[in-house]
Amino acid sequence: MKRRKLLSIAVMAVLFCMLAVSVHAKEKTLVYCSEGSPEGFTPALYTSGTTFDATANTIYDQLAKFERGETKVIPGLAESWDISEDGKTYTFHLRKGVKFHTTPYFTPTRDFNADDVLFSFNRQFDKNHPYNKVSGGSYEYFEGMNMGKLIKSIEKKDDYTVVFTLNNPEAPFIANLAMAFASIGSSEYANKMLVAKTPDEFDQKPIGTGPFVFVSYQKDSTIRYKAFDKYWAGRAKIDKLVFSITPDASVRYAKLKAGEAHVMPYPNPADLPAMKADPNINLMEKEGLNVGYLAFNCQKEPFTNVKVRQALSMAINKKAIIEAVYQGAGKIAKNPIPPTIWSYNDAVKDYEYNVEGAKKLLAEAGFANGFETDLWAMPVQRPYNPNAKRMAEMIQEDWSKIGVKAKIVSYEWGEYLKRSLAAEHSSLLLGWTGDNGDPDNFLAVLLGCDAMESSNRARWCYKPFNDLIVKAKLVSNQAERTKLYQQAQVIFKEQAPWVTVAHSVVFEPLNKKVMDYKIDPFGQHIFYGVDLKD
Amino acid sequence: MIQFFFRRFFHVFPAFIGVTLLTFSLIHLIPGDAVELRAGERGIDPARHAEMKAEMGLDKPLPIQYFRYIGNVFKGDLGKSYVTKKPILEEFLTLFPATLELSLCAMIFAVLFGLPAGVIAGVKRGTPFDHTIMAVSLTGYSMPIFWWGLLMILFFSVFLGWTPVSGRLSALFWIEPQTGFMLIDTLLSDEPGAFKSALSHLILPSIVLGTIPLAVIARMTRSSMLEVLKEDYVRTARAKGLSDRRVILVHALRNAMIPVITVIGLQTGVLLAGAILTETIFAWPGVGKWILESIGRRDYPAIQGGILIIATLIIFVNLGVDVLYGIINPRIRHTH
């Protein structure tokens, strides 16, 4: 009798296990082999794309969003917005019925409303806000986008209306609000943590309204999420999302090949041919929203002379660089903005590679016998420049043909940034990946007079150019802005503060089971809308 | 004995101060700026730069920074990471079990294979067997870990599909860490197959990390065995008519083990501190990888704190060994 009982219990246990396994098997788990660990779980506090992938694109939403795979701004937590005629007042009409995540550590009692918007921005904006100093309290993106100086006030008109008043008109404002730093957190949760005297927890155990609910994070190893059933835009197609943190690109590729991961970022350029040939891998590619450039220090002799800059631009064989450095995965850049950004001026004519012409120009500038200079090469591989040292060697060779002897200089990355910020260089290689798809994010950030002390490494402040980009910021009509930016690009080319080298192509290898994945133009990785074949 | 212990204990202080001073000066000698690195290509305006440096305490002269740091260390405060803003001790304790688990498994692997290989090579001295074992161990010792790790992954994980590529557990298992030791956590969980998955994830990293200690142990055991086999008591044992096996395993090996155990102890320290490359290749979330990444990000509190804790551990292990020697061999106590 006893034996029978035991047997039936065993049979039931086996059946239960089988059932559990079958339920387990039916769940769609997507494994993303991420390249690093997130710095934390409140995107406003950090600046790395790795952190944004793990937070802003999974757990949180923003008032406006970028259309998946595009740079177009669409409504997010704000259903719509009105802009006053003077371009200084933005009224956001918030979406109703948006739920916050329910987790073992927090159960929301209300839906998303204006208080959450006020909390998320005031934390960064108001130095006296109780959360301003929590978790180190540095808001580099907010500061970097000049939001502190731009915003005059943020007011709640009613539960579902928020009004932002600006100090001056800023056309890219909506695009800025679609960025990761503008993610909206729960003010109810923040208050609860404050009362419990554990405000730091707010940044480590996140609560958002996004498509995925945070489940757990094992430092430097794994982040786990599950689909949020009550997501306002509809539940994600996958059930679980796992970030498997793997810093080495060769190992990420091995994981993809072995079927342990579905998506991997930043493949080694040398692995691309093998990936293309692999029947189980779908190698996606897209023109990156970036530019790799050589900036002349326009405050240093002889680069104060526009003819010298033009001559040196003309002496560089960009085609050879694209083939050797980008291994074909890049496009010659003629403008400082990539062709995927609106207002790109295709009518601009690039400097043709012409050694004789360059020599002539240099002679006109008074340097018939050339001169000696330094050329700085970044020590790191970036999406916009896979091998700066090789690029520098090629440019050095090209310049030597017109009598310019360039000494290649390189420092450790932090030192490189520091010294270039202090304008110690004569010419340097660097680049940029766009943040919000607005031309202002390239032209003003990298070439504007306001950025002379920071990201304007060319130290080029040219009034006719600057007037145009400043004016373009104040106008909200896109057609009008396009005209201004196109004129600015013509001036830029004439003045040649940079040699625009290339716009690189971004590659993303996926397992063939992955469906509907779109490469994000901003270089981030978004899994809402992605599906897995059974 | 107590006097001996205290004498030894006071020797720890200069070592401890030396470590903090060396770490502090070395990391500040590396070029680069923690603030600048965070800003990247965007750059940062000078006012904000100065403000952030002040927030991080980097605006003071280096000696003041050092004394402030040491003062905090004695209060038990290792500071907070510039990057994650979490206390260093908390970060370390989260990651240390992974390093310890891997180091122990690597050491078990090294002892399990290195010891018998050394004994056999010693006993069969001069035979092709001896030459093969020594050649293999020399190759193992000289193998660049990064290359060796990738080779193992490509062969066993990608080509044969026998072992997982990297990580500590399959992504399909959702297990909350309780002890931080994955083998124990998976046993405590009720997920079937999780323990097997954790074990299989340990195989390749343990082999890769254990290869150098294996070679060292094998060579040490061999030379130690050769010495002991020449001793009078071994000859006596043989003369008594004992079997070869008994002579080797009971009389020779036990005595030959003394230097080998010292080497095992030293190698364990090396493993704890030196698993950086293995942890990076196998995406193993341990302290080695954490310190390496912290260097890249100029996260000074993390580098200083991480190295300090590991160095302290090693100092105390050595203190323990010294004291043990004193207990075992009174001559050591009295020579001081």
C-alpha cells in the first residue's frame, strides 16, 4: 500500500516536472550579449550607452520617443504637446491609464501622472530637490545638453498637463526629451524610499512604465527582465529578456555561434566575413549616425590660415582610408552631419584628392616648403573610427607628399581627451555619434562658439556660421531650419575647420531566430517589438 | 609563542601601509582624468570639471588625499565607486564569491592533475613519460592565458558544443544569489538542472586558470620527490621490504609534500589576485575583472579598495602560514 502511494507521488512529481518544463520551454527568452555592465539603473545619472540599453530602453519611457530604428520623434508618455508662438512654452498632455511596474519591492497605488514628470526633471534641475544629491547626484547629460540653463520653470497645470517654460526658444527641445536622461520615474516610489531613508535604492531597484520589468541584476554577470503585461503600448512579444554581460567581442561571437545568445553588439571588424558566411547568423547593417573627423586647431598657427586647412584637406586620400581603415564599412563624409539626418546638404562639394592642387594652395598660403606639425590619433576603437592610428599613418603619408611632416601623437584615452580639451593639439582625430537626430546636436555641439571650451575641439568660432546655427535653434519650422543648416554646411566646407573623413556602417549580428529587430540609429539596443521564432 | 605572534603581527602594519601607499601612488601616476573620461567626446566645461573634481575629493593635493583615504580606511570606510556610487566593500563582497569559487575549482583541478603527474615524473625520472609530463607542464606554464582561453572556447564550446562559452549559469535559470557561490546557490534552489549548468560553466575557466598552477605544482612535486627518494629513510623503507607503492605514497610523498603545500598556498594567493584575464575571457563576474575595468574608468576608490582588500587577505594568509610554521617548527620561533 505504502509502496503504491510512493509510486503515485513519484509519477505525479514527474508529470508536474514535465509540465513545468513544457511551460518553461514555451516562454520566449531573448538573450542579449551586452558588452558591459550598467553603471546603475537611473539613466539620468549616467552617460554610457550600455547603461541606457539596460534602463531607458527597457524599464523606462520618456515623454517623447524615437520611432524604432528611426530618428523621428513620436509621442511617448505625452500624448501630444503644444508649442507657444514664441517657442518658449511647451505644454505636454500626458497619456492616461499608464501603469507603473509592480515588483516584490514596490506596488504602485496610482497611474502615471504629472507628479512623476515633475519629480524626474526637478531631481536634475532643482539643486534643492531631496533627490538631487542622491547616488552622487551628477547629471552629465542634463548639463551637457544645457538643460539647466535652458529651462526656466516646470509646472503642473493639472494631473495630466505639464508646462515647460524655457529661457529662450530651442527647436531641438522635444528631441532632447526623447533622450535617455529624460526618462520618467515614479514619484510615489521615490517618496516611499525617502520616507524609508533608503533613497539610494530608488536608483538600484528601478520602477518605470517601460515595456520590461526589472527582475534582478547580478553585478557584471546578468540582468533579467520580464515583459510588462500592462504596458500601455501593448505587451512585448518576448516573455523574458536577459542581458548576459560579456566584455570580449570574440567571446560574444562564440556565444552567438554556440546559440547561447541571440543578439550581440560591436562585432570585431575581422569577424564580419565569417559572420556573413554563417547560415545561422543574420548580419544586419545600417549607416551609423556618426562622423569621424580630423579637426585642425584653428587657434594655432598655421591652421589659423584657411588656405592651409583647405590644402591639407585636399591632400588626404579618403577613398584609401575607407578601404584600409573601415574595410569598406564606411562612407566618405563631406559634411559634418551624416546623410541620415535631415538638412544634410548633398549639394556641398567635397575637396577632391589633388596633391598638386594642395601644393599650390599651400604655396599661396606661404608654405611652399611645407611645415612640421603634430597629428593626434586616438588610442581607442570607436564606432566612427575603428583604427585611428592606422588612419593617422595614412594621413601622415598623404601630407608628406605636399611637404607637411606630421608627427603622430597618442595618449591614453582619458589623457587624450583632457589634453585635447586644453587645445594642446595642432590637429587631431576624433568623432561623434548623434544623441537625438537633430542637426544641432552635431553642428552646435561640435562647431558652435558656445562649445569652444568643451566639445569644439577645432576651436573654431566663425561668426557667419555660428549666427546661422543659433538662428536655426530659435526657429521651430523644420523647413526653415533646414535652409539655415544647409547654408551652415556650405560655410563649414569653405572654412574647412575639419577634414570630414567618414560615416561608418554599424553592424549587428543576430541569431536567425530573431525577428523584427531594428538597428537603432543612435547606437542603442532596443528589444521592444522584437520577436523570436519558435 | 604569543610574543612570536605579536612580533609577526606588527610586521603586517608596514606591509599594509606599503600596499596602500604603492596603490595610491601608482594609480595617480597613470595618466588620465576620471572626470574627463566620464564626459568622453562631449567634453566638459572647466567650471563643471572643477566642481566634479571637488565632489570626488580630487581637488586636494595628493598627500592630503592619501591621509584622508587612510584615515577613512581605518574607520572601515573604503569610499564609494565613482561609477556606481555604491560602497566599495559592498561591491567587493558581491563579486568576491565568484572569484573564490573559480580559484578554488582551479586549484582543485591543478592539484588533482599536477600532483600525480609530478609524482609519476619523479618516480619514472628520465623516462619518456617524465619528459612528456615536463614538456607539457612547461608548455602550460608558458601559455598566454588569453589565447589559451579562446582556444578552449572555440574547441570545446563552439566546435564540440560540450561546454558553455562563458558566464556562471545558463540564461534560462533565474536564480537569486544567496551565498554568491553559484554551486551552492543552485543546490539550494529548486530549479532542476541548474547545478549541472553551474558546474559545466566552471569547467573551462577552471582549466584555463588552473593550467599555470598545475604546471608549477607538477614541477615542484617532481623535484621534491627526486630529493626525498634519495633520503636514507626511503632506502631503509625499501630495505625493510615494503612495496614500491607504500614507499612512494607513504614514506616519500608525505615528506615531499611540505614544499608542495607551500607552493599551493602561494599559488592560491596568486589565483585570487590574478584571475583577471580568465575572468575577462569567460565573462566571469569576479573581482579581477572589476578592478581591471575600474582601472580603465579611473575609478580610484574601486582600484584602491579592491587591491587593498586582496592584499590584506594575502598578508593575513601569509601571517597565518608564518604562525603555523612557528607552531610546527619551534626552531623558526627561536631564530627570531
